[in-house]
Amino acid sequence: MAKGKKKKSSSEPKGKKITLAMATNCLKMTVDGKRRLDLSNQGLASVPRSLLDLCDVEELDLSRNLLTKLPDFIDKFLNLRFLDLHSNYLEQIPPSIGRLQNLLTLNLSNNRLTSGSLPSELGLLAKLHKLNLGLNRLDSVPRCLAALKELRDVGLFANRLTAYPDCLRPLKKLEKVNLDSNPFPPEVDDLDPIRRQEALYLVDAEACLCGGCLDKCRSQRRKVEGRAELEIKVKPRRMFAGLLTPNSVAQVDQETWR
């Protein structure tokens, strides 16, 4: 081995190189007229700077490669609306990703990301609708996600979370949160809003409720007690099949006397 040459680690994935001409051949047009650069499943271990000549694309697919890091120059792709990086070996996301102000969908699932490897700049993606962080190594969710007011869909499945992320609670437009296959304690049920609401009734009514609420509770209680009392008073009449009533016996006797 030549002097001064650094030996590559055996654990570092060895990937293929891609030229600008090869990447240009991977350009596609979506049905809604967006330019898409599809470099998925190409065996790439790094993203070459030559791709900057194609930085005007609106969709970039780098999924199913051998990437261990995302280059800082990713912020040059200012038109990006869709960025797919799933199924790589990513251990770190650069802060420059926060400059992708037009990004709507970000897929970072099935990588090696930890809670500390996600930059706070993720909270700058003001237009983001969908974020997938599933199949990683997260034991907590960055608080910066609370700033993503347009977020609709979050994937956090198959991580190491033990509680529902509080930073997601203020997000009014959030429609779906996938938390499957996380090690939640069986006795803790933070995801049941009905159970939390029922706990509000376990208070001292006289001391804790306002006049209107107290009257409403008393009214509901009277209705419940009234139904219970009615059920006790109105009991079903017992029927004994096969027995003759006194009137029926009298009718038989009258026919005999005649």
C-alpha cells in the first residue's frame, strides 16, 4: 500500500460511481409535469457534485442505495418537493436540509438515524406535509417537529420510542401518526384520548366545577338514578307455562254443572 494512503474500512459499503451523463438518462417527467431524478437502487455510496447541474429537479429519489451521509450541497436543490432517501445507511442528516423550503415529502425510513443525528433545522421545513422516520433507531422525537404546522402524516414505526411524542400534540393538521412496533410499556396508554377525558370526571364536584357544569352533572346524575329506579319498580311479569289460571278452572266447572 502506498505511503500516506488511507485504508478503507471493511465495514464501509463499496458503491458504484455515477456520471452526469448517466444521471441525465435517469431524468423522468411525472404525470403532473414535474421533473423527477430517479437514482434509486443504483448502488451509490455517495452523491457526486456533478448532480448540481440537475439541481432544478422537483423530485429526487435516492432510495435503496448505500449512502452513509447526505452531502451539505443538498440545499442547492431549492425546487425539491419530494425527497426519498429510504433504505440507505444514513447516520446523519446535514443542517442544510432546512433550506429546502418547498419540500412537501421527506422519506428517511429504514436508515441508521438516532435522535441525536436529526438536526433542529428540520423544523424549518415550513411546507412539509409528510415525514417518514420509521425503521430507525430513535428513542425520542426532536422537539423541532412541533414547528411543522403543515404536517399531516408522520411515520415513527419500528423505532425505540417508549411514549407518545409530546412535540406532535400541538400540530392541528396532523391526520396520521404511525407508531407501530415501538416498545411502549403495556400499562401506559398515552394514545387513548377517551380514557384521558374520562379521568376529568374524577374530581370533587363541589370544589372543582363551576356552577353551570355542576348543574349539568347533577342533571345527568338524576337521569341515571331515575332510570335505575324505574328498572327496579317495573319488573317483568312472570309467566308459568302449563299452569291453568283460576278463571279457566271456573269456566270448566261451569260447563260441567250445565
